[in-house]
Amino acid sequence: MVTNDEAIAQVKHEVMRLVCKLAWEDRLDEARDTIPYQMIPGPQAQFRCCVYKEREIIRQRIRLAEGLCPSGQHSDNMVQVIQAACEECPIASYIVTDNCRKCMGKACQNSCQFGAISMGPTRSYIDPSKCRECGKCAQACPYNAIAHLERPCKKACPADAITYDQYGICKIDESKCIRCGICIHNCPFGAIGTKAAVVDVIRAIKSGKKVVAMLAPATEGQFGPDITMESWRVALKKAGFVDMVEVGLGGDMTAAAEAKEWADAYKEGKKMTTSCCPAFVNMINLHYPALAANMSQTVSPMCGVSRYLKAKDPETVTVFIGPCIAKKSEVNLHGVEDNADYVLTYGEARSLLYGKDIELEPAANTVQQSSVFGKRFGNGGGVAAAVLQCLKEMGEDIDPKVVKCSGAAECKKALLLLKAGKLPEDFIEGMVCEGGCVGGPSKNMTIAEAKKTRDAMIAQADGRGVLENLQMLGADKIPMGR
């Protein structure tokens, strides 16, 4: 996983690995309380003020690894705050720096309409309890002595879903949160995490259920040139999965269904958006509900492959593996039947393998389950390219214009234009993560690092068409409506 702080990643993944190992050994209930002492033996603290706080953070991370809320309170949101880890960020958004000259003009004090600024012995002072964070004092100061210290999690959140309680602890507004997970890897204290389903998946495998993995199109190139889709298939089968299916096949399924929608909408003069990115879908439903009618009614590739597998055997337990956090919320979408049963990030899936001492090893690809267009579904612009290809294969003589949104800011701009009736293009491809799924919050390496390898891997694939691939694998008859 790509992170700005390896120490945070090490703690997070060590907890996950130990939980998985105990779950495989059927010893989690009896030994979970030993994990904090195993990781933080003491007496000296490693990262925090004391070993007691460090151990409490480990305990709360264990709860997340088991799919529970770290605080013990109930919440359906997959993104959660580890309260014991949330600290040291300034409560005040605007503070006075050493540049303050305590000038006679008192421009800052005169500009404040809330009485939050007073003059101290050497500089002015902003009372956090009165400050409304309007920023007028910073604009008025002739010495640029007032700094705006926006907390990293709040600054990164594209949905303005993060606030703080009276003690400065981060709070996530579930009515605004789009479950994108961007905040998780922007917190320098590792205080935001996500519930995991690894224990449930392990128990499903151990109970003898038919568990099938579904691997995201973004996977190729994420783990170097030698780790292929077949590498994952071999490792997952060793762990007890019955099989693994490429979700690129679901990309083909989604593209074919959306092509029909796009053709009809284009002829009617109706503008539409894609619906494969769950964070983008959440953004529309929560922040632009008036545009819900413009959103494609085709389910995501993950859901499509799950339906494909369960059509063959309804007893199949499907597990999606990829770089996406929002996929976890998609599992619980109301009104969607036959969706994936569980979602794991790459880190969680590798911890599951680690618990049985299984490593990803080089293997040549022997099976191809998606077209090249399906494989590129996780790239920015890949969805639009696949849909346009389907339109050609269907013989539709139309030339729609598509705005390809890479990142939350571009998504919001396009949606605002659509809402205002000023969108010049016919369709919006919305990907909340920059670069598409390959830039997801739980990616294993950066887009730039993976691109060369990924392009080389996909270039070796059979160049069959989207519709041809669906017919070959018998996936062309699966219903793809929401």
C-alpha cells in the first residue's frame, strides 16, 4: 500500500496479519487480547506518549480488523475514526504566528466581526471558541502573520464530511461521507481506518463454503511485472478459495449495458453519468440527488461478476479484492440484489494470505477472462473507452462527447455544470480517485510506478472485442440493472 508514513502502514498491517493468523488457527477469541502486548511490549513507548495509549490504539485497530467500530458504538459507515489515535492536530484553524508585530492599526482585530481577537503582551490572540473561521483576519493582516492550519483529514475530504468535537477529535458526518477513503491515507497519525471483512472471509472458507475471489482490473501492474492475475489465482486457491475471476469481465458486462443506455439517451437528448465508481454514485446520491435520474442504472463490474457467479451456483460466496474503499459500502446498497458478499483491499487480502504463510509468486497468465477494454476499466477514461467500443460493436452510428473526470474536484465541476444545464458534453465518466481505480486509496504503488508494467501486461492480452468476450464466457445474458 502506498502511504506517506511507513510507520503507520507497518502498525496497521501487522495488526491485520496477526488477526488473520489467529483467525486461521481458530484462536482469535482466546488470543486477541495478547496482540497489543505482543506489538507493544514496553516499558518504553514507541510512537505515542505512553505504552497504554499505544496499546489502546492497537485494541481499536483489532476491532476494525474484525469489521467492528473501534469505539464500540454502532455505525454502518465503513470509514471510522480511531479516537485514541486522533491527537496533536491544532483545534484552532487560524493562529497568529511570530510574524505578528502587534501593530497599532490592529487590522486583524478590526476585521473580526465575532470578537475573537484580542491583543496580548507581544502579539494578537485568536480565541478558538469565538472564531468562526471566516478568514477575514488573515486577509487583513499586513504582515501575513495569521496562518490557516487546515487539518489534513478535513483538507483532503472532497465531501466536507469531517468536523471535530469539543476535544478536537475528528468526527465523520455519515450523511455527507461518500466512503472514498481519501482521508484515511491523509491522516499523519493513522487515526482513520476502515472496517475489514477478513475474519468473515476466513470463517467462510474454513466452514467449507464455495468462496470465489473477484480481482479488480486495476490489479495488473500493481505488484510488479512478475505478479500476474494467475499469481493471485494460485495464491488464493492455496488459501482455500475455490477460484478467482477477473472483474475485467464485469467491466465488459457493464460497458455493454451502459452502451445501450447511452445510445437511447443520446437519441433522446438526455445527458448521463456512469455508475461504476461507488464513491461517485455516493457523491450523486448524497450531494446531487436531483441528478440521480441522469445516472446510469447499470450496476458496477463487481456486482456484475458476482451475479454471473451466483447465476451458476447461488451458494457461491463472492469476495471482491481491489484498491477501493468505497466498494465496501457498495455491498450494502439498498435495492441491489446478488452483489458481492465481501470486499477486501489489497492489503487485507495479502494479510489473509500471510496468515497461512502464502506469498504471491511469479506465474504466467494462462487464462484471460476479459477483453483489453475490460482490463483497462480501472484506468481513467477506461470506462468511456469500453462503452464507445461497445457502441461501435453494436453498430450504433453516434458520436457522443464524454467528459472524463479524474478526481473528486473534476467530478464535482462536471456535476455542477450538469445541474445548471451547462454541461457541453453528452456523458460524464466519474472517477473520484485521480487516475481512476489504479489511483485508489489502497493501491500498492503509484500510478506512475505501475503504468509501464501495466501497459506491457495488457498489451499481451488477446484483442477480442467486448461483446465477443461476453458471448464466449456466457456472461451476455446476466441482468445488469439496479
